[in-house]
Amino acid sequence: MNFKRLWSMFKSRNHEFFRDRAAFGWNFLFPFLIIAGFAVIFSGDNHKAYKVGIFPCNETDADQIVACLPENLREFKQVRFIGFKNQDRALERLRHYKVDLVVARGEPPLRYWVNQTSPNGDIVEKMLIGGLVENPDRFMLPQATLAGDQVRYIDWLFPGIIGMNIMFSSLYGVGYVIVRYRKNGVLKRLKATPLTAFEYLSAQLLSRMFVLAFSITILWIGCHLIFGFTVQGTYVDLVIMLVAGGMSLTSLGMVVSARGTSEEFTNGLLNFITWPMMFLSEVWFSIEGAPDWVKGIAKAFPLTHLLHGVRKIVTEGAALTEVGVELMVLFGFTLLFLSVGAFLFSWNK
């Protein structure tokens, strides 16, 4: 390997990225917008998981909406009550899944409607009926609370956003770009130089890792200043895990770009890879309780192991030895993808 040629390709790719102001700006803006959006959604009453409609009731006055309810139902933390002027409007919203249950205003026994096809309807129904029980102590012991610091949803979500940013930046920033170079004839001209395929792919990998390190650092600092994230583990362990994940996903992008000149096909292939990975790797929500075959598919994605390791370090304070399995899997993926990518790589087809 000639390090001078490697360094030249590394610098040229970085210059190209930083000169593209649109792509450069979007790499920072997009994660910030997602984090800010979820912060707004899960603040105040917006974080409440269930919605119950009440009629007839004022649609805008929150105090009057609460006053429409029996006293036992006014303190549900996970239920947001919404007022409707008449029954038709309330039932129309229930039919279209805008609310989970509708209650007619009055004294108990209350008349209510549930959409039988709504997954939340049955839960809310039992919550409300349980709230009207006069002596709940006959059925349940007093509530027990979790000990220790509580993990906010946004603390759990933020590693997922970081991982998603790494995934898109790695796959599109390498896979799509190399195919575009091949289509435009750039790779064909590079083939006429002493540069080898291994040197070229290594330079792409190092350049992408540099860009990821720069962008994630800025993103992490900015979000920490705004939302106050806490890392239970050490930053050294966190950096090692992020590097391992970035290398694995970048190497996957090299496999995608090893051959082919169609940007449209490459874009479709990247979408085919990224979207299932995003949903099954627990970026947005946990798949705990999903069928075993779904969990098996999720384990085939590098992003799954990256997020498991990062969340263990950030929210549980895990040491590097405790995420050793995730690290070995990620480095194994990197070695596999680099080998396949180098074997299949073509300069002009």
C-alpha cells in the first residue's frame, strides 16, 4: 500500500464533501430537526399515549373538558381528553383512529364507544373502567416505583438518531457516490493511475470515518447543550463503539457500490437495505416481544448491534468488556464486507 496515494484520495474526498454546502448542512440539520421534533412531541400533554373524546364539550377549553369527567377519571397521566361538540363528530374521529375511545358526558354509568379494530381501544376501556372502581386496594397492592435514575425517552431515542445518521451517511455517502463516479468515468480515469482498488476503498473508508467523527461531535455537543444528555459510561468506550459501527456500515456501502453504473438501481437497493434496518434495529422503538424470527432478522443488521452497544454505554454505564459481543460482531461485519467489496470491485462496470 502506498500511503501517499491513500492520503491524496483521502484529502480529495474530504474537500469534495465540505465544498458541497447542501449535503454538508443537511448532515447536521436533519438529526437536529428530528431530535427537536421529538422533544416537542413528548413535552407537556403531547407525550400522552392515549386519547379519549368527550361530548358534548367545549373543543378548546381544557378546564371545561376535564370538568365534563367524573372525578375518578381526571388524573390519568397517560390519557389526553379531547372535547367534541356533538356525537357525530366524536364518532367520526373514533372511526378514523383520531381518538381511542369516546365517552358521552353525564353521570355514571357512562355510555362509551370503542373502535374494535383499534389496538389501543381495549386498553383505554379497561383503564377507564378500572378508574371507576371504588376500592382498588382490594385488587392491587400499592404502586411500587423503580429505584435509581430514570431514563427519559429522548435519552433512549438519541443513540438511535445517531445510528440512523451514521447509516445514511455511510451507505449513501460511499455507496451512492462510488456508483456515480463509475457512471461519470471518474473511476475509469483513476484506473489509469498507480492507485489500487484496495487503496481507493481504504481512502473512502477513512474519509467517511473522518466526516462521521466531525459531524457526530458537532451534533452531540449541540444536542447536549439543548437537551442535557447524560452518558453513564465513558466517552472513550462510546467513541470506540461508534467507530466500529461506522466502519461496518461504510464497508456495507462498498459492497453495494462494488459494481454497477445505475444510480437509480443503487438508490433503490440502498432504500431496500436502509428502511428495514431502520425499523428493525430499534431506532425509533423497541422490538421486545416481537416474534423470534423478527429478532433473528434484526441481528443480521450492523445497526442493531451498534445501537445495542451504544445504548448499553449511554444508559446503563456498560464498560467496553460488557459490549464485547457487539464489538466483535461489528468488526466481523467490517472484515466480511471489505473482503466482499474488494473482491467484487470494478473500475468501469
